Amino acid sequence: MGTTYRLHEHLSTVPSLLSDEEVVARVVAGETALYEILMRRYNQRLFRIARSIVPDDDEAEDIMQHAYVQAFGSLHQFAGKAQFSTWLARIAVYEAYRRTRKGKLLRPAISHRTNDNDMDAVMSPDPDPEKQALSREAVSILEESIDTLPRIYRSVFMLREIEGLSTAETAACLDITAENVKVRLLRARQLLRTELYARVGASSSRAFQFMGDRCDRVVRNVLATLGDRK
């Protein structure tokens, strides 16, 4: 792979306050290594978007990589009429739905139950040594509960409540109307309005995190693919 596409150790010297549009312009102008900034900036969001449509973490990761490669090849066509983040998100959404339409993914039936003792343990205020483990369990239960939502509601819920996008941004990402976003979000909340939803809280920013080694792996794989195209 050419040095242009390597993970540059000096990348941190690039101003972190560069806008997406400025980074895109510099990448198109030849500073292709800066594409890593955009990937690391949107890995979390893209994973959550893909994961809200497909029921498998590995498949969501593969969709992310495909979206990044496709976006890179089309950067010169990005006209700035929409936000770069929205443009990128829609590429991921289209790819995820393309795969589901092809029948590549079969969503398994999911049935997760928690009894009163489970919830008492999760909600226990006592500062015991298991506090961190219980916190992780609560996030896991939340993720499993969100996974039970029908896909059209799960996508809206993930973007609005977990990722924190506005109604307009969510509508743009999913290519639906703002009214549809509101209706689907309301329905999602109704479906999740159980004891679990009320106690665990459905807006935890810790759900479906994508960072660390997984983040690095996606960046490396995309850069390697782009390097092979030189």
C-alpha cells in the first residue's frame, strides 16, 4: 500500500477543527491521507446507522467499509448541497437496505426477557464491586431491547435517541419525511415503554459504541482498499 494511504503518525498535527467540507476539498486536491479524519469522525454514527438496519455487528462493519470506499470514489461529485455527514449516511443506508432486499440477511427472532430480580440488580444503588459489570449489563439489555424493534422504527430510534440527530437530519439520512420520523419515533417509544425502558433509559450514548480496535480496523481496511486502487 502506498504511503499516501498509511495511517500517518503526524495526522494529529492537522487542525481538528477543520470542517467536513474543508477536509473533503483537501482530500480531492490530493491530501488523501486526511480521509482518515472523516472516517474517525463518523465511525460511531455510521456503525449505529448500519446496525439499526442489519441485525449483525460484522455485517454492519462491512457496510461501513463499503460506504467509505464508495464515498471516497465519489468525493469529487460531492457538491455540498447537503451536509457531508448526511451524504455519507445515505450511502450507508442504501447499501444496508440493498443487502436486505437481496435476501442476504435474515433477521433472527429475538425474545429477551428480564425478571424483577434482574431489574432490581441493575437498578441497585449500592456501590458494590459489581457496579461496573451491572452497568455493562444494563447497556447490553438496552441494546437487546432496541434490537427487538421492527427495522423501520429501530432506524429512526437509533438516529434520534441514541445518535442524537435532529428530526430534519434523521429524515435526510433515511430519505423519509420529517412527519414520518416523528410518527415512527413515537411508535418506537411506545414499543419500548416497558419497565425495562423506563428504568434503563433509552437515550444512553453508551449503546452500540464503535471505537478502539474496531474503529482502527475499519480505518485500516478502507485505507488498504483505497491503496489497492492506486
